[in-house]
Amino acid sequence: MKIRIKYLNGIRFKHFIINSTQRINQMEQYLNDINVFPVADGDTGTNMAATMSSIVKGIKKCKESSFAKISSIIADSALTGARGNSGAILAQFFQGLAEATKGKVRLSTEAFAQAATKA
């Protein structure tokens, strides 16, 4: 049986970010190995992992259920903890997502896709 996610709220998004961070940590070396643009310095995975870990620290104890509030904390944590070019790019994406979802308690999957595209 397929479970379909119909909406995202702050709690679901928080869990998504935590699980995504675990996956980035698992793939860190692979991401470093394929790092060729804009500078082939082999640190994209390391920088993404550090930035995402900073985000997780920012949201781990947060009990907010509002998508907008969690998204804002994620954006601030990403900006504070951004490492390297890839971290700065992640921080800018999360800032754009926070702006596109301002005031939203929950989002349909379609609304999330639109907000991510705007970000």
C-alpha cells in the first residue's frame, strides 16, 4: 500500500530535514568525489554536511508545528552555519523557501513544490 503525503507542516518538514541530513552525511565522501564545479576542491559534501548539521541543531528541540516558523528557523540556522559555496547556496535556498511560505501553518504538496521553485 502506498502512503501519499498530502501536506507538510512544520513537524513533518523538521523530520524531512533531519532525515535528509543523515543521508547527506552518508553520502558526504561521494559528494566530495564528484565535486568539480565551480572549483574542484573536493569539499562540497563536507560543506553541505556541516551546513545541514547546523540546521539540525537549530530545529532539533523546536516544538513548532507551523511550516513558516520551522522554515524561518531553518533559514536562520543555515545562514549562521553555512560552509563554503554549497553551504551558502543551501542557505539561500532555505531563505527563499522561508520567504515563499511566510505565514503558512501547513502546505499542500503542490504549494510546497511552488514555494521550492520560487526559492
